[in-house]
Amino acid sequence: MRHIKYIYSVLMLCCTITFAQQTPADKQTEAITITGATIHVGDGSVIQSGTVVFEDGKIQAVGNSSTATKGKVIDASGKHIYPGFIGANTSLGLVEVDAVNASNDQAEMGSMIPHVRSLIAYNAESKVVESMRPNGILTAQVSPNGGRFSGTSSIMQLDAWNWEDAAIKKDDGVHLNWPSSFSRGRWWLGEPRGLKPNNNYAKQVGAIENFVNESKAYLAGKRDTKNLPYDAMEGLFNGNQKIYIHVNDEKGITDAVNFSKSNGMNMVVVGGYQAHAVTELLKSNNIPVLIDHTHSLPAIADHDYDLPYKNPKLLADAGILVGIHTGNNSNFQTRNLPFYAGQVVGQGMSKEDALKLITSNLAKILGIDDQLGSIEVGKNATLFISEGDALDMRGNQLIKAFIDGRDISLETHQTELWKRYSNKYKSN
Amino acid sequence: MTKKYLILLMLMCSISLFAQEHFPKNDGVKSENTNYTAFTNAKIYVTPTEVIDKGTLLIHDGKVVASGASINIPENAVVVDLSGKSIYPSFIDLYSSFGVEKPKRQGFGRGQYDPTREGFYWNDHIRPEQNAVDHFKFDAKSASALRKAGYGVVNTHLQDGIMRGTGALIALTGEGGDAERILDDQSASYLSLSKSLKSSQSYPSSIMGTFALIRQVNHDADWYAKGGITVKDRSLEAFNTNKDQIQIIMAGSKANALRVDKVGDEFGTQYIIVGGGDEYERIEEIKATNATYILPLNFPKAYDVEDPFAASVLELSAMREWNQKPSNPKTLAENGVKFTFTSDGLKSPSMLKANVMMAIKYGLDKTTALEALTTVPAEIIGQSGKVGSLKNGAYANFLITSGDIFTKSTTLYENWVKGDKNVINDMNIKAISGDYSFAADGKNYDITISGTSSKPKASIISDGKKLGSKITYKENWVNLTFTGADEKQQEFMRFTARVDDSSNLNGKLIDTNGNTTNVSLKRRPLEAEPKSGGKNTKNGTGKSDVKMIPVTYPNGAYGASELPKQETVLFKNATVWTNESDGVLANTDVLIKNGKISKIGSNLSASGAKVVDATGKHLTTGIIDEHSHIAAASINEGGQNSSAEVTIEDVIDPDDVDIYRNLAGGVTSIQILHGSANPIGGRSAIIKLKWGESAENLINKNAPKFIKFALGENVKQSRSQNGTRFPRTRMGVEQLFVDNFTRAQAYEAKKNSGQPYRYDVEMETLVEILNGERFISCHSYVQSEINMMMKVAERFNFKMNTFTHILEGYKVADIMKEHGVGASTFSDWWAYKFEVNDAIPYNASIMHNMGITTAINSDDGEMSRRLNQEAGKIVKYGGVSEEDAWKMVTLNPAKLLHIDDRVGSIKVGKDADMVLWSDHPLSVYAIAEKTMIEGATYFDIEKDKQMRTQIQQERNELMTMMLQDKNKGMKTQPVKADDKQQLHCDSMD
């Protein structure tokens, strides 16, 4: 309802006809074979003049030109095939217009709210969501971001009628905003501006530990009286869910690792600006990192101007499983995900390794690598064909994209406006 | 005037202590003291440079009568023998709030646009009518603290407002009442860059607005003096009355010092500038101000870097500040900049001496230090004959010390103010420290007295056991209390003695039973020098143990110790993106000479040229960002709906590290635009990113004048629930423009008619627009408002130059083309607010295809360093050719800024603003390896690598030094990190 009203007001304001969102593609009915393309598998390997066959939404065969074709054949000679890119820790479908509060469903009130779920607020018909597809982002984790325990995220495919058919993995993990080691000076109370050590850090960490201990005690008991927040913690203790800890500084990461370890939780670092300083700890505990997208500024003047550019490489070189997340950027920016990965190539990472940052590595980190993240037999046929190198704005030009073998639309509200006005001037 | 005032004041305070001859006397006989006081055998600093080694100072009636080696001492003189002691003129502080209470903040009013006062200037923060003397109430406690620090006179004022009114010169005497204390009640005018706490009036909301306001007050005061304003304005009246006073302005930093000096110069006012202690960082520019400085001495404490995690956020610039700031006075002195010191900013005036000594330790000459506290401030306020020296006729304001005043062990004995003695430490007190012993009740006691005479410490041992004890020593009486052998008994022995000439302490002992006996504490011969003796021998000139990190430009990470120079450079075998009809040239050489592009061709050679092998690389002209907000101390003046009077040129911040980061992204020129807080914003600064240069030298002097306008959500304050500022709708926005331009036309007509007129900076700016002398870059989003703006311009016969953002430009591209306006847009931004719902990444290509000069800008300090990639996106979205896309971040913004005669393409004769890329410049993989402006290399990837290593080494070195400080027991402060806010259109500073 909210959404319809919203669209209506856009119509009123702009006095133009706004086209409806793209219709989700039908189920794959016949086998499809793509031939002649350079296949970027997503696991680091490349197949030249490769062939991909998929049927019933699953990849049936991947190989060189001698691979047998089946069904409809698409000749993609000179083109490139990639596994669908995966957005991690996004606000897709939760935020439509950043500055319009009414269109923002990402941050619930309260502090310890692991029970709130992004899944059911996901707007499958978001115009922001449809704008992801032409750039190759076909899957995304949708995460809440309020409070201390922000709530539970889910992983969605980006061509759906509603949140139910969008969901790939429901309630995959709980998000925790780790307390910052620094706090801002309250200048209006006469304190100096700038960051200073957070004196409440220990207290805030203590509150997290207390909540976890209370949850454990509750879960061990009879649970006669329902407690929604404690119930929502169960998946973290039994290994069904991951804990995504949003933390950037070295000390915070170290404390968070110890916290999750002592509570037997399956942890992912989200943020990780200084993770490169604690790679030994992360490696020995098998903790992956969802690093901030690369188009960010260094935290302080002294840092290398290109530290955010090379941060993923520093972690990968140290043997950490690393992917790129886009949570700290505006909703629409997730469509620049391929370029966030491409940026690392300039820092000396190979293109195929950079691709992993937004495909197979992410699939592993999010726990969906049985279905997604690479072009391999048995996995979902979620992939696309690009005119050129999809990690570079010079080559990222999608010709076709498939989600579970469904031939999805690459048109958007934006392409329609483009065509409409281009035609207007042409006819003049 | 002054006298009348004093009399009034005296009548009000009917204190009989006053000895004025014209006062009636009802409590005794009228008696007059005509005696002299003579201080003999002292080392007398008549001035810091005129020193009498063993002389006499003769004072009478609160003034110096004579000083010299052989003075005739009148018979009716009290003679004080000061053998071995020194006399100094007492200190003066010109930036004080002594006895004048600062008002309390009146809450955080938001959105208040009108003044709260009547009969004064329209802006509440302009308060030149304030007189410190009206608010002055003698504060005996603070006076005592100031005297203890060595002060005799302070110039106090009401520290509130941008124009703060007049100060008063106050003698810090406790005697004689305000009649004696107030030396001058109109001693100076004070200004600052901070608003009054008494009012929430929103203008000015930025320092940019503050400078504009100071200018307009100057114009208005002139207009008032000429009779142009027919109503009473007590502020302007006071401003005019006090115009000839010295003007002291609180700048608080080197950057603001340069800014206020520039404003002062425009009106023939040479401000006395209260600095920030960081002037050494831009000493050449500071010197060029020709201003006298009032310097704070609040040298930072070392940061506590024991926790390496916390320390990791500490910036080099902050650490250097700790290391270098004490050298500020020395650097200024060496460069001939005149200065005085203030205790303002110190926790207590008692820290003055330690901090002056710190400056001395860092190389400041002691004589200069003394001058800075005495003769210089006296000269600044034009009272050299009366204060700051001990010349005949001056007030008898002086200090008696045990020796050199800037030595740690020196004791300040007395501080005389106007001939009144104030004892700080009793100079006649006899030193009692030493070892003593005595016997009583058959027991032997050994006593050691240590510490200073004013704060002695005692330890008593009897039968090998240490007893609890307490000692006081006042006015020649020693009182010593100690426990008996059995401490549990809570019984005490007491000893009291009057110190006399004897080396022993002879007095009475009252034992635990209350029996009194006469006892002599016999002094034992000294066994060894006290431990502390070795420490004080350095005598304050231990320069050797000061390790100073050299200053760079700017003075922080990636600063240069020497600014890059123009070089002759030959790029060989590059792929050259000319942006001219030649297009992209493969395997081409480009010669750079004298800051210009000298030759383009193949197989070029040039003697003496530095050859750069550019094989496989791409050479382009520098990127130009039409819409930037980096390198500025403030961006928005939102205190009014029109702020055409403000200019970003006033607030350029050359120290912003984003300049360097932009260079690393191939950017060489930017337009720093005012934000979008209001429909008529402020004037732009078009600069070149010459990292290391001063603010003034960054400005592109060849660029024309620009101003920012804005439309839509931001200017109508749509995100504030209860906005009270017009306009609140797009309908109102149009009317605001029409109103302002109509008034500007009327203003110009009056100006041209030869009639007298009020000079209005805001209207002057709008008239420039009407006359095509200033161009508009207009923040705009939706088609209706874009169209409206062009129609308003057409109605007033001028042309819109640029629409910036212009995200719905594609909907009115035909109308824009017809109007002849250019566009500067984002590549792919949208969905961040309601009005960008229909923003599409194909916008640039549609406008470009229409023939509109189209540029891609950043409005963001991060994205600006990747504008090459943003141009690449225009190929992706809409299929613009690569050459044309590249022009969108180079030649096209140059055209929009009307600087394309010098920059924007690779053409012989144009400025050598060049970038060497590792790869195709539109590719995400490309890295800028060299960025050159006018033939000087401001970014070099190899040099960047070296600097990274240097930064690590220097961080380590400084942290080690700080740890050493902490281990020595020095106080530290918690680490802080710069919480740099990236400024955007919406930033409200």
C-alpha cells in the first residue's frame, strides 16, 4: 500500500507517465546453451571459447567448445560470461529513497533486536532493486542496521514478485554493531570535537555479553514464557546462522573474535578497515571478512590514499576469505559493485581473483556456495553475458542475464526514461 | 569623558579607603603620605634591554621617580635593600576577560532570522557598543592569581560576539578601588569570529558569513557616518566612535589570521591578531600580514600513546603540533614578527612561566620573551610611557625576584602594582631547610626539613623509627607537630620557634603531657648537596635536548619540505589524449617547458629535459571538477535565504589532505562551490590543486567570477519540520529570485544615477550577474525548476551559465540548448532524495547528444579522485564516444568555467596540467602515476611510496618521544583523531 501511494505521488509530481516495474521472468522451460564466450568461472579460472548449458534453472554443463549443446543456443562469441554478482550487507528493498524517512525500513528502534527480520520488509518491486540487474548484480543479502543486535538478514534473488519467491536463504544471519573504540566529542557540551577513546566501550561490550548469557540461559530452560529476542539468538548457538559483526578497528575486531569464539558462534567481520592488521588472528580462527567497498576514503590523513582500494588484496594475500560489501554506501550504489572489485585490480590483484570478491568468496561467506557464486555444474543458472570485461565500466554492458535459468529483463525505469526522451528529441 | 566617568564611579563606591583629595573625609584627619620608597642594590630591568646591574629604583606616589646606578635617595625614603635580587617591569596581558563575565549561552535556537534587539545593528552578533568597563567587577581572587603569575596590568574585554566593543586597561591592585585600577576605559576595540552567546540569530552560520558581515558593517558604518541611515543605530555609532582605537581580533589559528588580515586590508584596518600558536606553519604569509600578534602559550601535552590501538588513529599533524608548537614564538621572532603573549587558553595564569620557559627552551631569546610580556604589549596599546617599563614617570608596576625571572628555581617575591606591595613569597624569610637534632625525655630526635620556605616538609626519626609529622613556616614562625613513639596513642608533641639569626631553631616543646620545655634544634653540618641540585644547572637554554621535526607544507602527512618546481619534462612515446582535433595520438612525445605545453610530436628531444618513458601509458590533461567541496573551511552560509555576499575564497583550506588525494586521482583544477542551503548561495573559488601552497596561491587568478545558486528540496528546507525561512516551496523560490534581481536593478540604477547609496556587497554581486560579469552555477534537479530558472534569467536579460547536478536535464535538454546553458552532472547518482527519483545515468549522454556542453562532477571528496571512472560510465550508459566522455571531466568543465583558453586540452601554449596514467584513463584499472600542474609535479607515485615510509618512521619517532615524556612523569592527554567531515552541498557549516 505504502509503495503504491508512493508511486502515485511520483506520478503527480513529475506529471509524466512512470512505467511499471519490470515483470519477473517466467520459469525456465527449455534448456539453454551459451557458446563461444570467455567464461569467468568465478573461482579464479577462465575458459576461453567456453560453453555453458543450463536447464530447469541449474547448470548442466560447463566446458570448452567441444561441450555438447542442448536446447536453445545463444552464440556469445567474443563476449564474456560471469556468475551473477552478489551484493552483501545491502539495504536493497528496504530503502527506496535515502532522504525520505517514509521509504526507509532498515533500522528498527531498540538495541537488542535480533528478532526483527529484513525478509518480510523486502520490496521486490523496488526501482533500486531493478537497477541492479543491468550491471550484473543478481543476488543480494538484505540486512537491517539499527541498534546493537540489528536483526536478522536474508538473501534474495533480484527478480521476483514478492519477498517469498525472492528469498534464496531466509534468515541467514544476525547482525551485531560492535561498539566503537572511539566516540565523538560532544562539542555542544563544551567537549572538543573529533574522536576520542570511547570510555563506555567496556560497558557496551559488557551489555552484549550479558545479552548473550541471558539468551543462553533462556534457551537452556523450558521457555514457558516466550522471549522473542532470546529466541532469535538460537541459530547463532546451534550453528544454523552466522553472526555478522560490524567492526572496523583492530582492537574491536580482536575483541569481537574472542567474543564469538567463546560463545561458539560462526562469525563474519563486516567492515574490517583495520582487519589487515590482525590477519593472523582471523586466519587461525577461520574468520572471513566482508570488507568495505573500495570507493571509500582513508580514515585518517596519514593512511595511504589507496588503502581502501587495496584493503581486499591485503586480506586475500594473507589467506583470508574476503568479499566486498556495500552496506556503508547509499542504496543505489550497490550497482557499482563490479567496479569496487575492479578497483582492486589496479592494486595488483588478478582480474579473476578480484571477481571472486563479489562471487564465489561472497557465496562462501554467506553460506550459499552450494547454489551460487560460480559457473559450475549443479549450481543455479544465475549468470549473465557481457559485451566486455564486466569489472570495468568500459566493458560492463550486459546483453543477457539469467536468474535460475530465467531470462530476466535488463530494462528499468531508468532505461525506459532514457529511451522515451531520446526518442522525443529524435522526432523533433 | 573619562574623568567624568571615573568620578561617577567613585561616588558610587563610597569606600572610605580612597584617598582622593576631592573626597570628603569624615572618619579622621586628612593625611597625605609624601614618602618615597627606594629599592637599592638590585639588578634592575628598566626595560628588557636597559639593565642596571646594581642600582636603585625610586618610587613615589605609585610611580617611578628615578632608576639608576647612583640615585640620590631623598631623606623621607623607606629604603629596601635588594642585594642579589632583581627587579622587572610586571607583565601585561592584552587578551583578558578579567572581571568581565562571559554571558551564558541562550540555548540552541534554530531558525531564528530576526534580531532580538532594537536600536542596534540588524545583526545581534555585532556589538561594538559594548564597553568592558560597564561590565567590570573587580575579582580579587583572579587578580591575586594574575599577580602571582607576574601580571600588573591586563586589558580586559567582554568576550562575546563578533564585534565585542571596547576593552579596559586594568591595574591589578587590590588597593584604592576601581578609581585606581581603571587606567583606560577605552583601551582597544575587540573582535572575534564567534557569535554572541546572547542571541540565537542564525546569521552568520559560517565563518565565511562572518567575514562578509564584518565587511558589510564597515560599509554600513561609513554610510551611517554620511547620514545615509536616518534611524538610530547605536552599534554603528559606537563602531564609528571607536574606529581609531587599536582593533584586536581573535583569529585563533594561522589560517584565520591570514583571513582576517585580508579583510582588514580592504578597509585600511591593521588588526592586532590573537593567533593560534600555529603561525610557524605558514611563517612567510604570516610575516607578510605585517600584523602584531597576541600569542597563546597553551602548548599541547603529549598524547598518551601507550595503547597502540588508540594511538593508531592519532595523526602525524597532531603529533607534530605537540613537538613543534613551543617553537612558534622563536620562529616568529626570527622572522621579525612582533608579538606579545596571552594567558588566554591556559588553564591558569600560573602556567605562564613554565610555558614561556618552554618557548625559551625551544630557542626563544629571553630578552624577546620579556619584551613580549612588557614593552611590546605596552606599545601596542599606546601606553609605553606608563606601563611595561620602569622608566621615569611610569607606574610603579614591577616584580622583585630572586634572580633571572625565566629560571625554574627563581622565586617571585613581590609584585608591586601602582606602588602597592603584594607579597607573593616572603623575601625576608630565612631558609630553614637542613638537618637538625635535639633530645627530650632522654630520647634523641633527628629532623630533616626540606622543600621550599613556603611549603616546607619535615621528617623526624627517633630510635630508628619514623614519626608522623607536620610542619608549617609562616611569618618567621615554625610550627612542628609530631607523634610520640607510640603512634596508636594519637598523642602529639608540638614544637614552636621564631626563626632568628641563629643557625639553630630555638623554641618551646610541648610534650604529650602538656609540659613545656625550652628546646634548641641544633643544625647538623651538611653532608651532601641535595639531589635536586643537578637538575637546575641547565639554566633554561638546554636547546640540545629538543628534537624538532621539520615543518612541511602543509605541516602533516604527505606535506612537502620543499614545494615542487617547474621542470622541463619530455614525455616519450605516450598515448596522448589531446582533446583537440588530433584526437588520441599513439606513440607521441610531449615536451613541457616553463609550465606550458611546448611541443607535441614524435621523436622530440630537448636538452636538459627530464625524460619520462611513457611507453604503454596514457598522457592526458588534468581532470577538472566543476563541483567540489574539498579544501574549504566552510561551505554553506544558510543564515539567510540569500548569501551573495559570502565567498569561498575567504575560507580556502590549503591543508586539506583531500587536495593530495585528488591529485592522486589526476585532478588538477576544481571549483569549490558554496553549498545548497539557500537559493542564492555564495561566490565560488576556482583553484588549482597546488598542494603545499598557501590559500591565496591556490586561487586561479585567471578564472572568471562565479556564484552558486540552488533550487529544490535543500533551499526550501524540506527536511525541517518547522522551517520559518522563506521560501518553503518551488513557487517561493522563483519569487525570491525575481525579488532579488528586481532590487539589484534598482540598486544599480541608483548607483549609476550619481546619488549617494548604501554599498551593499550582496547587491553588488547580483549586479555583476545582471551585467554578465559573474556566472551562475545552479544546483538543480527537476525539470520544472530548471525551466523556471532559465525563464527568470531571460526575464532579466542574462544567461544561465551552468546547471550543476541537473539530474532531470535530459527532460528539458531542448530548452536548455536553446537557452545556451551548460550542464555539470553526476554519472549515476540517484535515489538519495525524493527529487532524484527520475535521475538516470543516461542523463549526460542525452544532454551531450543535444549539443549541450556537459561535464561530470563529483560534489564529493571521494568520488572526485575517480572522476576518470565516472567519465567511463558515460560510455557505458548511453554510448558516448570515449573521447567525448573524457572531455566531460576535462575540456567541458574548463569550458563551463571559462578557463579553456589555458587548461582542458593538450595544445601547445596551454598550461602544463598533465596526468600520466598507467592504463586507459576511462578504465577502473587506471592509476595516476604523475600529476603535474603548470610543469611542476605535485603527485608522483614513486615519491608517494617514499613518503609512506617516512610517515611510518616519523610516527614511530614521535610516539617514542611521547612515551619518553610520559615516563619522565610529564602529563599526557588522551589521543584524539580528526573527525573529518566530508563536506557536501548539504553540509551546514
